[in-house]
Amino acid sequence: MYQYDHYDQSIVDQRVSQFRDQTQRFLSGDLSAEAYQPLRLQNGLYIQRHAPMLRIAVPYGMINSTQVRAIAEITRKYDRGYAHISTRQNIQINWPELARVPDILADLAKVQMHAIQTSGNCIRNITTDQFAGVVEGESLDPRPYCEILRQWSTLHPEFAFLPRKFKIAISSNATDRAAILAHDVGIELKQHKEQVVADVYVGGGLGRTPIIGALLKSDLPATELISYLEAVIRVYNQFGRRDNKYKARIKILAKAMGIEAFAAKVDAQWQLKKHSELSLTPAEIQRVSAYFSAPNYSITDASASSTLEQQLADNRLFARWYERNTLAHRQPGYRIVNIALKTAGTAPGDITHEQLDVLAQLADEYSFGELRTTHQQNIVLADVALERLYELWQSLQIHDLASPVIGTLHDMICCPGGDFCSLANAKSIPIAQAIQERFNDLDYVYDLGPIELNISGCMNACGHHHIGHIGILGVDKKGREFYQVCLGGRQGREASIGKILGPSFGADDMPDVIANILTVYLEARQNEETFIDTYDRIGIDPFKEAVYATSH
């Protein structure tokens, strides 16, 4: 993974010093709340329902064991002993004292971390496939391009005050775990003969106006990614609405203009910088790519596969975890391991300081000292040798990190909701926990097959409810919390926005509502159909009839 040079470190250290001064002036009354707000947002600091929330940047989900230990220590020293993994692969802490936030940023800087541009109307953390560089079937590793774009976008003086926040996702395989069609800009990298090219999508996004992104430019030479993206964002910066924050995202601009007219403006702007100093040279791509070279994979024990097969045969629990939580690796003799942060009774994505320390140690022992955070609010050890899977699983079990639920109903995405967020209309976490408790029979959950259930506490859609197979949205009705359900959403190549089932439900009704939806699916599915396949075949009406006939 990328390592800071002295320029990087100097910039981050300077930002800490600046924010310390700004915070001291705010606390002393010399800086107004209005003037302080954009300054704190530029450093990832929100004022939430009960306390500040600090969002820590994890560029494209890559983090090392030293950094994880630092996060664990920060949660002990400055917070309440736990952290939260966000859907943008960042890490959040929910209870820092405002006066001590500069100290937190200083501690982060010591391990090459920061909170710059994790909030505010700027280019946010660039995300990618959590399995980038190791998964089978990938045409090329997108991480070097993520890092190049991170360096370009960080503290870019022209793009510090955009009309609204701006999110970029990059993918390079057919599965598209990065959800590129649900981002302001989505980039699909492809290997075309000897050249890397990119298909650029624009105008995707969720929130109160969910839209699937449209193809803006196909087969763009990847050497021109920066120059082309500058053109895109300049057009947005010039023409994006600033009079109404609900209509300020690039998706609104692209839709209002029409994709062809928008593309024409981008191309006109691009001519000014095409084939300029913004073009990526082979030397620069090679320099950054060197930070993402493969680790020193050892030649594994020739008997590893047969030993693993025996362990799987002998231990049903281990076999279940292996089937659900591990994935084929491009390197023979290795496996990708998913660690689900979805234990019943715990908010999805939450992890304690003890567990953070454990994962740092396990990463050192089993995965070359590196970890990855995921869009699904989980953690990945990307490079585990086959002969060590069983002992890793045993260690994970001890620390309540071996829930075998990846890709199931239990592997839900959930925003912090009304328990923490001042923007939320309703609580999200209790709904997630109630559903986990209702469907606690894992054999039943496995029989359901893959289901993506996403929960948001408000229309900002931090829980990505629009693109869940089952999406739940918290709404406020005269001061009371209700929940709207949508069905049929999905991410990936066939991304679509879910359809609203009908009138909303009370919190206590939600486990029964989900149960009725699942019953319709189980009764209607044919052969080994998945939930989303069955929904596509029968449509929303049977679900609607069953749910409302039972509810009323």
C-alpha cells in the first residue's frame, strides 16, 4: 500500500496545526460557529445528535496493522472504546470531545492517517473493490489509479468548495463491487491490448433523488483520467446549482442538461488540458504501481489442500465459515477472508478496540500486515495461506469475529441513524438488530440465498437502501418513526433503484414485514432462484398483497 513521503507528511502535519489553532479560536469565542463549520467539515468533524463525530479517511479501503492499532488506541483514549466502518470504507468514531479532536488528528498523522476531505463539498474518499489486486478474474489492479486520483484531488484548490460533495468509485472487473453506477463519477478500467482505458459514468447517486449513472465517455485512455476528470468537475463547478442543496449534486445537473449536452461541455473544457502536464506518464503510473506490488507469497505446503479438505470435512462450523466468508484468490495456495462485523446485538459495522487490536495482530500473522475495509461495513484479510485458514478461524471465533454470514440477510448495511446522526428521521440500528434476532436460525438464512438488505435512517441514504434487494428507509410522521420498504434494487452492472412497496410501517412491525416478504419469495421461487431473480420474475405485487393483507 502507499507510503507517505516527506511532502505528504508535511502537508498532514500542517493541517493538524491549522485545525488546532482554528479549534482553539472557536472554543475561546474568537471564531464564530458559522465560520468554524466549513473548517471542521474539511477535517471530517460533524456535530451529531449527542456529540461530535470524526470520520477518518481510509483511502480506497487500505489500512495496515500499525494504523489499526492506532485507531484502537484512539477509541480507548478519546472515545468509548469502539469504531464504526462506513459504507465509503472510512472509519468513524462517535464520541470525541471537541477540544481533543486536534490531538486525535495529531495521533493519526503519526501513522500516516488523516480526516481531510471526509466531509464538506469536495472530492471525498475514492473507493474501489475491496478485493482489488487479489481476486480472480480481475483485468487489472485499480488501486494505483485510486492513489493517483487521491493525490490529485486532495487539497485541490479549485475543488475545495464544490456545489455539493463529490464521490468517485473505480472498478476493473465484471462484478463491480464498487457500485460505480451509484456515484457522481464511476470509472471502469479495462485492459485494451497494450493500453489501459476507462469507461466514465456520471450522474449516479442516491439520496432523495436516486439516479443510476449514465455513460459519459467510453474507452478514455487512462493516461488522461486526471485531465478528463478535471473537465467534468469544472463543468459541475460552473453550472451546478448552489441555491438549493437538494438540487446541487452533479446528477441533477447532468439530468437537466441531458447527457449529450453535458458531455459536449466536458469535451470543450477537456480540450484545454488534454495531452498536457495533467497526462499520466508511464513512469508515473509505474512509480505508483510499485506501492501495490504483490507481497512475498511463499510456496505453500504441497499437502495444504488435502489438509484443508480434511479440516472442512471434520468441522461443520469451520466448513460453514469457509464457504460463506472466504473467496478464491488469484494466487494458488491462498484465500481471501471476509470478517463480518455483523454480530447479533451489535450495530452493523461496529468494532471494539479489543477486536481492532486482535485484527491488527492477525493481519501481521496471517496477511502481510494489511487489512481492508469494505462497502458492506466489514473487514478483509486479503492474503491468507490455505494451511493457516483453520487456525485463523479459531482465533476469530475466540474474539466473536467469525460470524459466517457474508452475503446473507444478516450481512446488512446500516447507517448510524437516529441513535447518533442529527439528520436522521428514525433509528436504524434497532431495526437491524430486530431483524437479526427474528431470523437467528442460520440454516433458514442460508436457505434464503444471497440477499442484500440495506437500512437508512433518512433520505440522505447513507445506508444505500435504494440499491438493496430489500431497502428500508426511516421516515418521520408527525414526530413518530416509521419505515418505508422498497424492493428490487441492486448494485453492480445491472444496477437499479428499488420500487417502494407502499405505505410505511411502525418499528415494531418491521420483523413481521420482512418475514412476509421472505415467505412470498420462498413460496414463489423456482429451483435455486435467488431473491432478486424471483422478484424480477413475479414483480412487486405478490409481495405487496401479502404484506398489507397481513398488516391490516
